[in-house]
Amino acid sequence: MTDTAPETAADRRIRATVTRRFVRDPFVIGVVLLVVAITWTLAGGDLDFFPFLLMLLGGFGIAFSFVNATMEMRPARIGVILHVVVAAVLTATMLVVIEFDGAELLADLPEPARAIALVLQIAAGPATGWIWLGLLSRVTDLFRRRDTAKRPAPTPPAWQREDDADGSRVEFPAVPLRMRALTIAIVLIVVVVGLAGAALLIALDGAGVLLGPRIAILVVGAGLALPVYLVLLAVIRRRTLPCSVAFGDDELRIRVGTATHRIPFDELETLVWRTRSDYARVEVRGTGAEGAAVDLSLIAGLAKAPAGRTSELPAVPRRVFRRLELAGMTVQRTRRDEVVTFRRGV
């Protein structure tokens, strides 16, 4: 919602829900925790783990509420100004306390005031940290929006009319890789990571008890599976080649790197065309114009896309459906038309 956009009834309901859950409730919880911590301190309790934890959580709760409240302020610049001022004041106060020894500054205060000041001083640590993190988030978001405004959104490759031929061509980067090989690699990762994770959990039985079985499995699984997957993805992307596919009036022309293939529609056995997801791809099986068998699988979804482009494929042109049907092929589509499969009719 912009500063000048009219606010509808639905917007007001959403704003009320957000304010309650992310501003009011954290503030109330933070104040309650600090009151309990102050009461504990005034009662003469030692500054052990429990009251110390209450102070940290109380300061975090109030800071969390404050940052969210400034994010919701309209106009937005008022929230930014208030956010910056409070962050600066808190930081300056903490620096003064550290520089001039907070204990000496509080020495002349009565005991109750000294206890309250001590609680607030400890709570100010996580509060200041969270407020500065929120301010950093604002700055990061500002640069992101500025970059987005300067750069147009990435677009998928588009069909282009061939000036020296009889059809349309699309150029895209792709990885020559069969889906069966990719599936086997993923299964192997799951099996190996599963066995390694089980062995690690057995070896670190104490950590499993401390974290709980579900959390331990998630932590170990993510810690092992993510690096292995990133390595696999890096290896796959190193095989990226410039490719192109062109549909002529009576033939399919494919270029993979420096190799080219021409397949007459009458000799085409299977064509799989998936436009989106990591598995966006072209699969072609048939007999080339020279009589050699052609069996290609080009995965565009896993390839490294050039600047300004997405790792996708455009939809198959409408005219191609009719020409392939006239060539004796049948078409199968998924519900959202993300995958179109042409097969030679029996």
C-alpha cells in the first residue's frame, strides 16, 4: 500500500490484524516480562538465568513491536524518521553508560530506582540490536526497490521470426541432460544424505536429545543435503550450452552448442515441451534429415540464465500444433499447459 493509495475496508481489517499480532501483542508481552523481571529484582532475587532471560526477552519484545509500528506508520517517512531517532538515542545512551561506567552513574539513586535502571539497561541490549537490524532492513529494501525500478523484470526467451528460413526460432541456454540421469542423482543424494544423517545422529546422541528428534533431523538434513545439492547444481550448470529450437513449415531445427539437427515433422517420434520450473526442458526423439537417430534432452530450468532472462521456455506457437497434427502426431497437455507432449500416433 502506498502513502496515497485509498484504504479499503479489507485493507483496514488487514491493518488491524497486523497491528494486533505484530505491534500490540509483542509490546504487551515485553512489558509484562520486564515487570516480572523488575519485581524479581526488587524482591531481592539474585540476577540468575531466569530473570536475566526475562530482561532480554522483554527488551526484544518491545523493540520488535516498535520496529513493526514504524513500518506501519503513514506517511512512511514519519516512521523512518522516528526509527532513526530512537536508534540513535538508544545507541548514544548505551555508549555513555559504557564509557562512564553505568554502576557509578546509578550509585546515587535509591535502591528501587537502581534495580529498575539495571533491568532496563540489560533489556536495552537486545532492543537496540533489533532496532538497528530493522533499520538495516529498511536500507536494504530501499536499495532493492531502487535497483528493481532501474532494471526491468527478467523475461523468458521469446520467439523470433527467422529472416533466412521459414519459421520461428527461440534461443536459450540449456543443459544436455536426461531426466532419468537427474532423477537418479537426486535419489542418490537423498539416500546418501539419509544414511550419513542417521550415522551422525547416532554419533551425536547427546545433541539429538538436547534438540529433540524432529529438530535434530531437520538440522542435520539441511546441513548435509543443502551443500550436496548446491554442489550438484554447480556441476550441472557448468555444462550449460547455448541452444536454439526453430519450427519451420515442415521440419524441426535444433542447435546444441555447435551441433545442429534437422528433423522433418514426418520423422518426429516424440516432442516434450515444458515451459516453467527447474524441469523446463525440450525432449526430442526422431530421425534426422540425414537418416541418423536424434535423441535429445535439453533442460533449460537448471541452466544459468543470461542477464535479463529467466530459465524458462516460451509456449509452443499455435501454428505448430496444427502442423504436427497434420504430420500424424497427437498432443497431450497438463492441466495448466506447462507440459505439452507430442507423440507419433499408432
